[in-house]
Amino acid sequence: MQSSWAMMLSGPLRAFRHRKFLIYWLTGMSANFGWQIQLVGASWLMLSLGASAQMIALVQASVAMPVMLLSLPGGAVSDILGQRTVILWSQAFLVAVSSALAAGAHLGLLTPGLLLLCTFLIGCGRAVYYPGWQSMVLDLVPRREVPQAIGLNASNLNIARSFGPAIGGAIVSLAGVFVAFLANAFANLTVIAFVRGWPRKIAGSEVPIETLRGAVVAGARFFAFSPQLVRISLRACAFNIAAVAILALLPLVARDFLNGGPEVFGALLGAFGIGAVAGVLLLGRFRCMLALEPALAVSYTLFALGAICIALSRLLLLTVAGGVLCGICWTFVQVTLNAAVQVSSPRWVLSRTTAIYQSIIFGGNALGSLTWGTLAATPGLEFSLLSSAGLMIAAALGGRWFRVGEPGAALHDGVPHQIEPRPKLALDPFDGPIIATIHYRIREGDVPLFLQAMQKKRRLRLRDGASRWSLSRDIHEPDLWFERYRVTNWAEAQRLHWRRTAESVEINKLVLGLHRAEDKLEVHYTLAYPRSKETDTEREELPSPGI
């Protein structure tokens, strides 16, 4: 089965024709190479320090936890201050921490706890900058090529994973972990060099800039009222909880199952990465053969088979084959779901929805790392890997209850030219709350269809920033209906109009088609008195109006 969305992944290299995107992509790969080399060094150093299996698995958890905690604030700050500022400061922080980690390794000052702390801080820096970094892709290619660029950008880490671990293993073996950590510091400098040339621009200039708290709340609200995004994230979280067992426990597989050193560990990670690159090349054809949900089920099942192979094998070639299969399926799932999230999000909230998605999947990574590391210690490594494979098979069956539909990119395109309310009353951006009331005249025969449409409209209103939505009917004039909703202040009322998407416009057209044409649609915006405590708290210097 072939869909228009599946076709978007069939030619991902098209975006490389644009020089700025190519430089952006190579810069991101440089940072990802440094990241992979650093992880290899941290994992092997933890093993060299005599840490337990649980402590080794915590290296992955210390990377995942910051993303789960800081991605959404990072995405919100990127929307408020602009990507350039956030990326520059976070990359400077990463260079400093990576350099300190390298110095500690060179001087022999690192302990397992200190190593975990530094890895956690590096994860914090990446968590803050990555949502803004991903959203930059929309400014680098034409609109018609954005889907291809999204799929290509999502596969960047997998390509670095193909060669980074092997290079990292060689560096650790030949020069020590000090050089591996230093390589990560230099890799982050390439991001600083690229972003310094990025224009100083703050998104959302048409309306007042959001506060950090307001931006975080708006992003979380949009995500919560988007069923497609919720389903995608649940499926991705389940996948990552099970799949991270392979990445978290590979050092133990190399040492305990294959009696190898850092070279074998790097080779296993390289096999996983090679499979991931092969997945990029095969994904377009694979998606043209299967619809999204069957493609996910097949990918989950094949990943489980690869995990079983790794768990039972004691031969390097067979373990490598299992790693390649897992890498292919990793790309199929991660790129497909990542692209689906971005295609399903309008531009104004893209950094935040991407950040929430990352928080959820990295939360799954953290939970999975802790779980499989504990099981690897007791009752054993083989049991832990087989248990993760069993969970992956169960996750494949989850599509029966949490089915992910083909995303429709056109429905989530922004519709910027909306007629905003033009009040005669002088309003400050923080004046509020604002209550909107819309009058509809609906014939009795159209009431069932009207109610169905208004339920969809309710979700979209709440998603875009409204609260306390209600629909009521006049008892004296049964054909008269009232839609009411509230926003925090006047600035939010303006933003509500700029957040509309093509999906909102379609629902509006349906509702207006049911409204009696001979009656003009009445829309009233009122300022509530007295002002709410929430509004007064946001701007205490404004006196509360009297009654």
C-alpha cells in the first residue's frame, strides 16, 4: 500500500541539493559523531572502573533523563529567544563539560559517580539545544521538500552510530578515553561555528512573545489534545523501553558472551549503526509496500528476533547479524514516528511537540536502561535480553489499541491570515481573562451533525489555548446555540487566531455551512470583571479594574 506520506521518504537525498541544509546536516553529524564517541568512552571507562552491570546501564539512563526533563523547556526557550541564542549557549556549556571530563580522565580523577554526573550534564546540554536544532530544518529547504528533509535529519544520528562507535572503540583502545572525551568537545565546536552565522531572529513577531511558563503550558496542551501525537508517543515509548536493552547491555555482551574488549564492543555498536544506515536506504521501499501501522508491527517483531539472536548467540558473526537486524528496525521505527510527529505539528509549536516526543521516548530509554540493567545483574544478562524481546513482541500487538494513522501534513499547515478581533477598548496584552461567545442558528434537522462538528471544534479550541469551553442552547429560541470559551489574557486571544491550522479551517467551514445563511454569525469578545488572580499575578503593576 502506497500513500502520499509514504512517498515522502522515497527520495530523502533530494534535500542535499540545498547548500545550507547540507552544511547543517554535516554539522549535526559531526556533533553526533562526538556524542557516540563520548558514549563509547564513558561506557568502557565505567567498565574499567569495576562498576556493576547496573552502573554500566546507568550511562544510558544518565543520557536519557535530561532529555525527559529539559527538552520541553528547551523547545519553549527556542521559540521565545530564537534557536541561535539557545544553541550557542548550550554548545558552549557542552564544550566546557566535555573538556572537564577529558581532563578528569587524563588525571585519573574520575569515579563511577563523577562519570555519571558529567554524562548527565552533557545530556542536559543536548536536551536544551536539540529541539531548536531540529526545528531549523524548516528554514533551510522549500516547503515541498520539508518531509524529505525531516526524514533525512531524523536518520542523521543513525549514520553517526554506524561509524562513531567503531571509531570510538579504536580511540579508546589506542589513545584512551581522554582523547575520546576531547573529541566530543571539538565536535561541538562545529555546531557553534555553524550557528554563529544564523540570523538573530525571534519567532512569533506577529503577536506578543510568550513567557516561558506560558510557552511550556501551550506546548503541553497542544500535545495533550492531539490524539495522533499521543498515540505516536505511546508506541515510540514502548518501543524504546524494549529496544534500549540492546544499546545499554552491549558492553556486557561484548565482555561476557564474546570475551572481547573495546574493539568488539565498538564492532557491535558499528553493526547496529550499519543496520541503521541500511534502514535509511530501505525505508522508502518498505513504506511503499506497507501502511504505517503494519510497517510498525513488522519492525517491532523483527527487532525482537534480532534481540533473541543476540541473547542466545556466543559467536561474533551471529551477534553482529542480530545487531544489523536491530539497527534496520530501529531506523524504520524511529524515522517513521519522528517524521510523523513533525508532519503532524504546525510550525508555531513544532519545537515543543518535538521536545515532548523526545522526552517521552528518552524517558522510555531511562526506564528501560534501569530495568534491563537490574535484570542483567540478577538473574542474568541472557534473561534480561530475552525479556526485552518479549516486551517488544507485546508492543507490536499494541497497535490493536493504539493505532497510528497516516499523518496528513496539509491539515496541520498554519493559516496565518486570520481576521483578528479589533477592540475599541484599549487593552494591555495582560488584560484578561477574555471570554468569547459565538452565536449559531442551526435548523433542527442539522443538530446531530452540528453537535459532532462542535465536539471536534472543542478539541481544537482547547488544543490551541482556550479553556472552559461550553456549548449551550437557548430554551426560548431552540435554533439559537452559544459557543463560549475563555483565554487567559488579550495576548492569548490574539495568539489563538494565529495558531489556527487547515484542520481548524475545515471544521469552521463545516459549522458555518450548518449555520443559517440569512443570519449573520455573531461573535462577541468580552473582558471579564473582576480580573482573575492568575492574571493579576502575571502583571501585578496593573491595577485591578473596579466594578
